[in-house]
Amino acid sequence: MFTDSHCHLSFPELTAQLPAILSAMERAQVERALCICTTLEEFEAVHALARDHANLWSTVGVHPDNEGVLEPSLEDLLARAARPRVVGIGETGLDYYRLNGRSVADMEWQRDRYRVHIRAGRQTDLPLVIHTRSASDDTLAILRDEGGFSSAPESLPRSRGVFHCFTETEAVARAALDLGFFISFSGILTFRNASDLRDVARFVPLDRTLIETDSPYLAPVPHRGKTNNPSYVPHVAQQVAEIKGLSVAEVGEATSRNFDQLFNRVAG
């Protein structure tokens, strides 16, 4: 019934518990999860999860926050994206939250990395998994420019994808939706102080909504403070259901259909 569209099962705190997590997912009716890559060094472990488990899938990408890691070339991303069970590019995007004494101008390396991911997504016609924090204007501007939205039609398809773990404003959500992207909500939606985000979730159409855990982080209420895992994603669905006046089953089924639509290589 449920699909976790973004988790990090390759992280040590979850890998060590993988058999128990997979059992908990089955009990919670979480039928699938997308394992997200954050460095090229991590890719083989992420891909192995997808290769070894029929209900897990993988992406390839380098997180915008990661420094001191292998810098991905277009060729690096294309080669790994061609592997079976790789269904997305990312996570990628921009993050200006921790500048550590630097200016936004100093983050050109992040913007260059993001551009490489967008180009890989267009060449493979795979969806982007976009992370944006304190950087929404640049995230959207570069996406429009590199994604094929700001120029005449080209031979390559326009970018598509999801803004994951969404915490931005309704205006940013509207801009992402206008570009054809999906919006994914995490356990943050259940937090007591997240009323503004719940208003955004009310605005986003159900047929453009995904749910996720971003585990091991951001465990939803009533598990807040614990190590998160994909079996907790029904709590996000419950919150979406309450916001939209629907049943949890309706939200689970709709967001799973949306996942199928976006990550359309899943069925292949």
C-alpha cells in the first residue's frame, strides 16, 4: 500500500538492522522503498541493496552538502545510471544552510555539481531527486536554465523529478509544480511546529504528492527522536490524510501510483 520514496538504508545505523527493517516494512504494508545515493563512494552499497532486494530501488548522485568526496562527472553519472534498478539521479540540488563562513558566491562548486546532475537526468530521462535548503531561488533558476524550460525545445527531454523532504514555502511548491515536479513530504509534516508546512501540503494536489522518511533522520510523531526507517512512512501518510480529509489507504495508494508514474523504470 505504501512507498517510501526516499531513504538511506546504506547508512550504517540502518544497514546493521536491515533484516528487522524489511520485516517491519512488511508488517506496516510498506511495499517498496527508494534507496538514495549521496556519494559515488557509497553507490556500490546503495546499488547492492536494490540488486539484492526485489522491493528496493536505487539512485545515483552526490549530495550538495558533501565535500571532500569524488566529484561526479557526467560520464560517472551516466555509467551508473545505466545499471539495472537505478531509477533516478540524485540526490542533488543546493544547500546554503551551512556556509561555514563562506558567501553564496563561494558555492559555485555546488551549483556546478547540480548542473552536472541535471544534464545526466536529461540524457537518461531519469527523474531528479532534488534537495534544496536556504537556496530555493538558485535551485529553481538553475533547473529552469539547465532543465530545458528556458529555451526553445531541444532533442533532449525536459527535466522531471521530485523536490524531496519539502520544507519550503507555498510559492516554491507552486514553482516546482509549474515545472512538472512532484513534492515529497517527510516526517517533518507531523511535527507540532510545522503548521506552515501542513498548509503547503494542503495546497499540493494529491496526484503530485509523494511521501518519504529520509531515514535514518526525521522520524515522524509518535517516533520522533528515534532512528527513522521506512516502516514509519505510514505516519506521514496519516498526516497527509488528515490534512486532505482522506483515508490513509487513499493516500497510500495515490502516493504509490505517483511513485510509479515518476520513477517509471520501476516496472521494467
